Amino acid sequence: MNPVKLTYLLLAVIATFSVASIGIAVAEKSYLIAVFCFIGLFGSFTIARLLRTKIDY
């Protein structure tokens, strides 16, 4: 597994945990944690998009 695929795997895991944590945070009525999870989700998608633009297919 090359480093690019490993990076995408790590970003996918971060995004998955962020989505799951958003649901848990809203159920527990902890909106501050939900905001941090949205930031984590947005950050992982942004990094993946930037990484994709740097790679020439």
C-alpha cells in the first residue's frame, strides 16, 4: 500500500468517526462536540480534495 492510499484510508477513518460522533453528540445534546466533529469532517474532506489536485492521474 503506497503512502497516498494510506493517507486516503486515514482520512476516510477520520471522516467515518466524525459522522458517528456527530450523531452521538446530538443525541447527548452536546452541540460543542458536534461542532468539533463538523470541523473534523470538513477538514478531512478538504485535505482529501487538496491531495487529489496534487496527484496527476
